[in-house]
Amino acid sequence: MGQNSRNPVYSILSYMAILSLYLLFTAPVSGQNADYTPKQLEGVGVEEHLGDTIPMDLAFTDHFGNTVTLDKYFDGEKPVVLTLSYYTCPMLCPMILNGLATTADSLNWSPGNDYRIVSVSINPRETPDLAKATREKFAGQMPVPLTSTGWMFHVGKEENIRKLADAVGFQYKYVEANQQYAHPAVYFILSPAGKITRYLYGINQKKKDVRLALVEASEGKIGNVMDKVLLYCCQFDPEAGTYTTEANRVMNLAAATTALLMGSVLGVFWWRERRKHNQSGK
């Protein structure tokens, strides 16, 4: 038996047997509706409100203990990444915030200088001290310099939390059975004026998607020339949840670039020929 346990073929067969048993006992019951939603998740999801502006007068308490309204973070210049989660969440929320910290670090842009991140707890029982501890945990993972207002964490009253959630279409609920909140994993990208410009779903976001979403939200106020060219060539696919290359735009850009280059070459050629002609006429 000891010899078999070291045999690669035996190990593979054992793994396949275990996997088969797992699939057998975890497979859905025959005839079960594929669209079945557990009762705990009914009413949980996202209803997109693209183009709407969030209510700027909603008041929350930041991780410094100060009462602030949302208009503090919208200066007409910097786009904002908004997250709704809660700080005592045992699993999903830490993954969302960690994914955001990782993505933000990869952008090589400084939160606070180029854009802002605003996190709001959906749990009205959480405190500013807890918000501060959570900020220190996740913001501390970012080697990119973080200004004092680069990533702000907030708590608030139930009424204002609900108003903000409704404004962005964030549908969540408290599950009494396990005393936790059921909610979706999504980032909201807002313009410098507070308009909802993009929804990015999931825990770990692609660097390209976040970067292009911020360039799009800022209307080109941040990002370099290549970012703006790439944004022109890409279009957000809501079904795929990512920016995909738009063939027609790429062809149009290539044609315009080719025409510009040919025009420049011909212009230089004609200028030299005219200069030679003028010199020979003297």
C-alpha cells in the first residue's frame, strides 16, 4: 500500500475518485431551475444608474471622526472610485478592498493627487475607529504614496447609507440568520462632478479597465496620450464586464495616422522641391 501511495498513476486515480464523489454529492438536483436564487440573496444585486449624479449633501463620518458631506470629494478635476461594503465583513469585503488596493498600486497614479477613493460602510453600527483601523490595514498595503485624503473610509446613519446605495443602485440586505450583510461585489466609478460613469464588477479588477474607466470619468483630465488613444480604440462591453477593442475605431485611427504620415512626408517632399526650384531660378 505504501508503494501504491507513491505511484503517480495511483495518485491521479485517487484524485479523480474524490472529485467524482464531490461532483456527485454537490451536483444540483435534477429538474432544479438554473436561475434559482437562495432566499438570503433575493433582492441583492445592482441596478445600474449610469449618468445619474449621486446626492452630494449626504453626511457621513470619516475615519478621522469628522462629519463630512460627499461634495467634499468632488472638485471638478479628480474622478472618484466609490466602494460600499462593511468593515466587520468576514470574507467578501476584505477581498474587495484588498483587490482595490492591489489595483490602485499597479496604476502608478497617486490616490488624492490624480483620483480619489471613497469607501462607505453599509453597517450603521460601525464606528469611526473601526473605519480608521480598516484604512490603516488596506491603505498600508499600497507602496504608491497615499495622501491624507487619497482613500477615505466612512461610517454613517442608516438613512444616508440607504440613500447613497439607492442612488448607485446597490441592493443589499441584512441576513438575520448569520448576522451579516448580503451584497454584491462592485466598484462605482464617478466623474469629478459625481456622475456615475461606470460599474466594475468582481473582486480583482484588471488594471486596464480601472485605468480606462478613470480616464473616461475624468474626460481626459488624467492619463497620458496613450491612455486617451487606447480609450478611443476600446469600448466597454457590459456583458463581458471589460473594455474590448473596437475594430472600426482601430481602423479609423490607423487610416487617420497613415494619412497624417503620408501628408507629412509629401509636405516635406514638396517643400524641398519648391526650395530647389527657387534656388535654381536665382
